[in-house]
Amino acid sequence: MGCSTFANYHGAAGDRARPRVREDAPFDKICYIGCGVTTGVGAVINTAKVWPGANVAVFGLGGIGLNVIQGARMVGADKIIGIDTQPGQARHGREIRHDAFRQSRTKSAETMLCRPSSISPAAAPISHSNASAMSQTMRQALECCHRGWGESIIIGVAGAGQEIATRPFQLVTGRVWRGTAFGGARGRTDVPKIVDWYMEGKINIDDLITHTMPLEKINDAFDLMHEGESIRSVVVY
């Protein structure tokens, strides 16, 4: 973790950046755990602390959002609603078996502008937005939350210089707005544990790695990502 991905050389900070994992785990699968899986699952378990029977809405069904769904299933959430503007994400989302998929009719990039009536009133949205998404989505995710106990967890970024805002009333009436980095996970201990979950069949990684390609085709991987045709691509070199 914490590596300069495209650098020719990198100095790793001991065990904090290089956790030891079991030797029988395939590198071309568990490489995904180093960010997307840990962030998504960790946001549910560590940050939101979703409880059995809770309702969860996930804004953005990309490489992190689908792992939010996996985490919600693991802890026993009752209703899980996936929200995305790209029809292709519905196909991948259904493979993770979330309860409902709602496709936005807006023209926002990869997240849906959700109205409170779109989800169960007890839902606790976990909002994932990438750099092209509108920060307004983050506000609406908060305002979808139930008064008194609803929580909205922000994962990712909203572009350079963008700000998020809401009326104080939304927070005074009990909603909680929080962010999470790396899903609140501790790399040295949590990453090996998630690798074990994968090897034991508790979480699905294989279906979320939609493309594998050699290093010379790395630009194709970026194109697939921007077009919404991939969840994660693994580049082998």
C-alpha cells in the first residue's frame, strides 16, 4: 500500500506497505485487494459499522461500490440498493446480487442524483463518487438518510477544488456525514484477513476483474474504465 504505482523504483515502508499474505493466494487476483476491495468492504465494517438488518444504498457501482455491496451482504444488511447511471454496471452489480438496481435518467457522470423517495426511508447511504462525479450527489446521499440515525459515508474524491455543502438542518436533525480512507482498514492486519476471506470463498474477486492484459495495452485498460465497460483491469508485466 502507498506505492507510487507508475514509478520505476519505489522504497516501501516495511511491513506497513508490504503486509505478508498466504503463499497460495494468486497475485493476479489479490492485487485488487490492495485498494478497491479493502476500501469498499472496510467502509461498511469499519466506518459505517452496518448492522444486521440495516438498509443500505450504494451510489456508484464501480470497483469500490460493488465491494461496498459485498461488505453489506457479509454483515447481514437487509435491503441493499445499487444506484448508477451506467447500464453496464447493472450487469456487474447483479452478479454480486444486490436487491435492486436503479439507473439514473440524469446526465451525471457515474453516480445517480438520488431523491429521498427513491430508497427505503431507513437507508444509510454509502456514497462513492469518482473525480468526474458531481459533489451534489454527496449532498443528496446525505439528505436521503433517515432523520435521527442515518449515516452517509463519502468514499473517493469529487474533483479538484469542488466543495460539498448542506443545510445545517440536515445534521442538526441527527444525520451523520463522514468520510473514509482505505475503508478505515489497517493494512498490516486487515489486508491478509481479506485475502483469507477471498481464499475461503467469503468474498468474490474473480468476477470483478473483468479484463486482464499485458503492460503494452495499459491505455486500453484506461479506455475501458472511462467507457464503463470494466470494473477492474489487471495489467500483467
